[in-house]
Amino acid sequence: MLDLSDNSYQILTSLSYSSLLSVVPELKLGFTLNINAGADEFSLSRQVYDILLPAFDSVLKQLQPKYKLPPNPANYTGTFVAQNVGTTVQISLQNGQLNFAQVVNNNPVHIATLEWVAEEQLQFHFTNTYIANNPCMTPELIALDNSYLDFSTQDQYRYFTWPGNLPGYYFVRQ
């Protein structure tokens, strides 16, 4: 202990105390490690994370929302191109979910999961990781969350529209 007496007050400090604050933003998890000894707080925090992360990851995966699939998911999958602007999106069935990805530089970027709500209609749900990785999303883009995609078939072409969000745009399956 170090005695830092000042006037009539006694102030005691410890030279062997250490503290470490760490966070895992993707899991919204953080902890503080306080040690009153000459220990290596970094190796101790690694040990704590080795125990906590698998448990949190497992629980969070179980808590993920399970979106309803349409009776025939193949009717909604494929690569779709917006004829007006050339924007390409990909809808695929993976791990029991319909995933919505925007194709950027020939690479699909998963941004949402689709849920079947009615015949020929799917609801759009942004993924938590997409929102977390894009903290500066404009209110207009955030407004797309929970919107609906309406699917149709005409002249053997399968397409969807995004009423209210992208009026007049038809995404045609290639």
C-alpha cells in the first residue's frame, strides 16, 4: 500500500491493482476484470472469453428469430435484376431461411432474411450484423426493414416489386 496522506485524510492506493475492460460488440457482451494481484489480466481475460463466448454464442443462436418459409421456397429463389437501374439481388435458401443479398462486384452481401407472410408476398428483415456493420444507415434505408416484396409471374418471367419503397422497379429473375 502507498500512503498518500494529505492533511487529515488518509488515502491508500494499491500498486498491484489492475483492471481490464473488454467488449464483444457483435454479441453485445462486455465485462470488466478487476485484479488485486500481480497477475496478467490479458491472459486471464482470454480464459474468461474461452468460457463465455461459446456459451453466449450458443444461446444467441437459439434465440435467433425463425422466419416462416413459403410452401415452395424455390419459387422465390434466384438472381433478380432491377430492369430500370441494373441493381442485382440474390435470394437463396440457406440453413432453412430465405436470404436476401445485394450483389456488389459479383459478390453477394447478405443483408436480410425474408419471411413468408402470404401467397406471393415475403417480408424483409435486416440482419443484425448488417445493421451493426452499417451504423450510418439513413432513415430511408432503415425504413425498408419489415417492408414487403410482392412476387408475380407474367409471360414465364418471375419477378418481384417493392411497393412503397422502390415503386416502379421490377426485379426480374434471370
